[in-house]
Amino acid sequence: MAKKPQTRTGYRDSVDGQFITKEEADRRPRETEKQRIPMPNKGKGK
């Protein structure tokens, strides 16, 4: 069974650094960046 990815994709505005939606990033490709953001650990298995 395949593992779930440990990251999620986020889009960030290059001008002010705020997260934006994919649709907004598609409208302004010159001013946005696509990032892989690590998912937080659930703290299992101590």
C-alpha cells in the first residue's frame, strides 16, 4: 500500500508573501510561487 505524501502544495504571493488560492496564482503567474509545504507530524510512536 502506498504512503500518503508528507507534503501539500501551496501558492504564495511573491510581493507580500501571503498564501493565495491556486486560481489566483494561475491568474498572476509572474507574481506567484508554487511551494511544497511539509505536513505537521502527528506525534505518534513515542
